[in-house]
Amino acid sequence: MTKFAETVLNGLALGSVYALIALGFVVIFKASGVMNFAHGSILLLGGWTVAVTHQAVGFPLAVLCGALAAGGAAGLLHTLAARGLRGAEAHALTILTIGVDLLLVTALNERIGPDFLSTGDPWGDAVAGFGGVAVTQSRLAGIVVSVLLIGGVFALFRWSRWGLSMRAAAADQEAAALMGIRLNRVRLAAWCLAGALAAVAAVFLAAFPAPGLDRTTGQIALAAFPAAILGGMDSAVGALAGSLVIGLSSALAAGYQEQLSGLGTGLADVAPYLVMVLVLLVRPNGLFGSKELSRV
């Protein structure tokens, strides 16, 4: 029973970090209709910035620097794409993000090298115990920070002028433009916000029990991609729910690997995609996705 409780708690912690990444996918998609496949490399850029600056400025300011770097890179990507491919369809911009991802990952891999980089987080390898259930403090911190940030993003959606503009643009971009909403500003803010959230997620993905930030950290963002698809690409609530489902399924598959050995090794790596496929077979639009209506 203790093992199950620890596994579930670790799954919730992992899912909360995935939610920061998945929410970035959803925010960009709602604002501009683009699937940003450069999100993983932008996450890696944010984490690398934290790793190389924390000794000079301290951990809190390093996280701020990482968020600014990742948010700025995402905003720059949107700006260049919007100007260079003015009038292009969303799928063309999506393909562009794949190329940018390859370029950015290559550049970052040269700087990171084969080593594991520390982000200088204050939790280290400390472990907290609750009734015999042990969990690392970094994962508890990940849950708390994710809840606060996600709550802040939902508050922006609900009460800020930008959130209202983005909801209007997501519902009908042409009507929103006619009402005076500056779509480029709304999209730029969405891309910057997604990048900043990814940088924060990178800190917790590199924290203990992980050995640190390395060249493959950005690939972990791909596990959050099924979470966004699972919840529905146009639903922020769906991104949260999908992330928790994916986090729990990954943790349970890893924790009970021996009992599930009949299904093969490395089940935890494919569990997110397996869950995504099973859910989409039943609900093609995701758990909370909107159905597209066509007028005949």
C-alpha cells in the first residue's frame, strides 16, 4: 500500500509538471492554431539558461532569466514566422517549428555536451515523509509551483483583458479582428507565456531524482504532447486533466514494471502514447475537446 501511495504521489507530481508544458501547447494552439513542435527545444533553452546563470545570480533570479529567455525565444519564433509566412496556413507554421526545433536542439546540444547540468535548485535530494510515504521535496515543490502558476494562468483567462481577447480570438478570429482585437499581440503574448511555463517545467524535470539537465531533457516535453492531445487541444482544463492522467499512467507503469514485464520493457516510455491512443479511439476530440461543426 505504501508503494502504491508513493507511486500515485509521484505520478501527480509528474503530471503537474507535464501540465505546465501541455498548457503551453494548448495556449499557442488556441491563439494561433499552430502546433508548436519547437516547444521541447524552447524548454531546454530555458533550463540551460537557469543552469548557466544560477551560480552568478542565485536560483530565483536564474529561473526568472530562464523564463525570460524561453519566453523571448518563443515570441521571436512567432514574430519571425508571422512576418516571413504572412498569410500562410497554420500547418505551414507548424512545419516551420519542426525545422526551428532541429536547429535549436543542435545548438544547445553543443553547449550542454555529454554532462548533466545542475540548475541549483534549493531542494537537493531532501526527502519528506508522510505516514510512511516518502517523496522528494523537489516533487512536492513541483506540485505547489504548478498549482500556483496554472491557477494564475486560469485567472488570466477568466478575468484579464488578454484572456478575454484570446477567448474571443479562439472562438472566431475574423469576428475578433472586426471588434478591434489585435490578434498579433494576443498570439505573441500566448507564445511568450508558453515559453515561460516550459522553462519552469524544465527546472523540475532536471531536479532530483533526475541527475540534472542534459541533452535529452527537452525530449521529455514530448510526453506532455499526448497530454494536450488527450485533454483536447482547444481546452486548457483538458490539458490539466490529460497531464494528470499521463503522469499517473507513466508512474504506475514505471513503479510496477516487474509485474507488467509480460508487456515488455520500457513500458513507462510508451504508456503516455498508449493511453492517448486508447482514449482517442473512444473520444476522437479528446476528453474536453470541442467538436467541429460544419454548416451544410
